[in-house]
Amino acid sequence: MTKGTTRRGLLKAGMAGAAGLAAGRVHAQAAPDPAIMEPQPWRTFLGDGVDARPYGMPSEFEAHVVRRNVPWLTADAVSSVNFTPLHELDGIITPNGLCFERHHGGIAEVDPAEHRIMINGLVDTPLVFTMADLMRFPRENRVHFLECAANSGMEWRGAQLNGCQYTHGMIHNVLYTGVPLRLLLEEAGVQGNAAWVLPEGADAAAMTRSIPLEKAMDDCLVAFRMNGEALRPEQGYPVRLVVPGWEGNMWVKWLRRIEVGDQPWYHREETSKYTDLLEDGRAREFTWVMDAKSVITNPSPQAPITHGHGPTVITGVAWSGRGTIPRVDVTIDGGMNWHQARMSGPSLDKSMHRFYYEFDWDGSPLLLQSRAHDSTGYVQPTKEALRAIRGENSIYHNNGIQTWAVDSDGNAENVEVG
Ligand code: MTE
Ligand code: CO
């Protein structure tokens, strides 16, 4: 680490000089660049051999790319949340170590050999599965986003947190491998009057949520792998429920039991929490689907423009719990002119999508926004439009359009327009 310090100092100085020369375009530098003219320390000695890092970790230069929390948000870390660093990522897959965490009773450290999944209630034969039993059912692989219903919840009453990691980072997008819940339910034999299921977690919080049987039989997965490897303990090792497109709270981690019933259970998490209080005192309940949403991840408050004027890449992510995202619009002037962004990467059902908009920045202040269209034709609303219907008492399901104000130095800030 120390070996390169002086060299990196030089490197920075070289780049600062070059920015002046290259103003306006991206091209090779005219001045001699020590990064080219001098041997770099890493080519003067042999590096680590294979097996020095049996489980590969990111470069030390990426040490700042981590999940972060907002300490004042919760009383302690056991029932709390941290946030995915969206501004440090590209493409659509969230690396396992960067998936935000939301625990209500801390991380359960489950021994898979001692773990069981039980199906009981309105079934012909109550069953208990070991992890080995689960592996004998046919598997599916699917990429889905998980968004906490409280994502952007701190922004209901106005712009508050300075960075997309905090305003939008309660989301991750992962390739899951798992067994369709339908197959396990069919194995137990669902009775005729059954209409709901209740997944329960093995953690100290014993997370429970009522889910309609129709959804359980449709596309829910009992998943044991994320991005190819075993689930991380933080994400529910050894097994979690995947409830595509629906609010993250229902994706029970450390899944230990599925009860089948004829009515919802009205547990704490679907009554006092995860309901949306309206202005007139009524509350919306069972608001499961995550509506279409998008955010510009770069530039953003934690990722300012540092390269000066000229060619500039705007990028971000969009998703919908109702399908795919065929189109995202981007504006750089607070909504006066909208431009269709370029989608790049797989367009998968109930998955994150990546968009880009490239333009020539003349250095004038910008008001950046993105607006997602989903495959049902739904268009992401402004925060103003959302508040007109939902009022300001809500915490959950804030999918309003986000604005970043970029000043002439390239620094970005969380603002609202309109
Ligand atoms: N499952 C259990 N057993 N315990 C929990 O605290 N939190 C829920 C859900 N499943 C929770 C749980 C909430 S509110 C969310 S948003 C997601 O898990 C978060 O999943 P993650 O930690 O993989 O991001
Ligand atoms: Co949540």
C-alpha cells in the first residue's frame, strides 16, 4: 500500500494538468504523463501467487465501496438497515457483499444441517424438509430486484438524504436459484379452502407476513443461492423466500415455516407496519407490488462530475414490480426537455434495468431527473403527483421522480423542483 503512495500523488498531479489541456473533449494528453513514462511499482516485483486469496475480495483501492447506514435513523443496529452503494455499481447485478441489509432482530447464524422448513395448516400432509430434501426438487434461476417498501421513505416530506445510496439504496438485484414454492405446497397438498400462506423466519424477530396463495403458487421461490453461491447470512442463509415484484418485507429470510390458511393473519408487519396512512386517517393495506421507479446513480451527491466540461455519461437504474422497463426518459433541465435514455443489458421481468444518457456538458448547472415507463404502460409519477393522492403521512411506496441539482463545479445535491 505505502509503496505506491508517492506514485499516486504524481498520478493525480498529472491528471489535474491534463484536465486543463483536454477541456472539452476526451482525448490523449499532450504532456508527458508519468503514468506512461515511468515504470509503475506493481511491475517491478512479482505479485501474489494463486491461492494467496482463496476467496477473492475487491482491490484495496475499492475499499470505499461498502454498504453504509444512517446512524440517526434507528435506535440500534439490530433492528436497522444499511444501504446498497448504487453510485458505485454498474450493470444490473448487485454483488453479494454489497446487498443492503434489513434485519428486525439481527442476523440469524443458522447451521444448515440443523435447519428445517415446515409446511403446516390447511394441507393434506404437514411436511418437514431438510436442506438436503430441498435440493431434490427441480430448481429455477431468476433475476429479481428486492426493494424494501420503505426505500425513499425518508423523502416523503421533502429532500433529505444526500446520496442515492441513502435515498434509493434499499434495493438489490440478484440471480436467485431456488425451488418454486408451488412444488413444496403441492407436495403437502393444499386443501380446497386454502387462500393464504404465512412464511415465518427462524430469526429472533420471527418475521411473518400473509401472502395470497395465488402469488405463492405463481412465481415465489424458496431460494438457497444468490448470484451462484450460497445465500449470505445477512440475506437469509441457508434459505429465503423470493416474492418477485413485491415489497421486500415479504421476502422472509432464514425461512423455517409456511403455514397455509384461509384468511390473512393480520400480523404486526401488515397492520402497524407496511400500511400507508392517508391524510383522512384511513390507511391502505396489502400494498404489495412495488411500482415502477428509477434513479440516476451517476452523477449524484456521492458521485460528482470531476472531469470538467465535455462528454459526460449519465447513468442509472430502473425497475418495476409489474414487469419490465422498456423505456426511461432523462432530463437535464428539471423536466423542460426529456430525452429517451439508452437501455443496456438484460431486460428481465421484475428485475433492475440499466440506462445511459450521454451528452456534452457545457458547465452550466443541471437539474437531473429520470422517469421510468414499465411494460404495463405505467409512468413513474412526480413527487408532487404522488403526494396529491397519498398525502404526506406515508413512509412506504415512495416511487416519485428524484431530482439532483448539479452546480457548475460538478457537485450534486438532493433537491425538489416543481
Ligand atoms: N426476514 C426475516 N426473517 N427477518 C427480517 O428482519 N426483513 C425483511 C425481509 N425479510 C426480515 C426478513 C425486510 S423489511 C426486508 S426489506 C428484506 O428482508 C431485506 O432483505 P435483505 O436483508 O436481503 O436486503
Ligand atoms: Co423492508
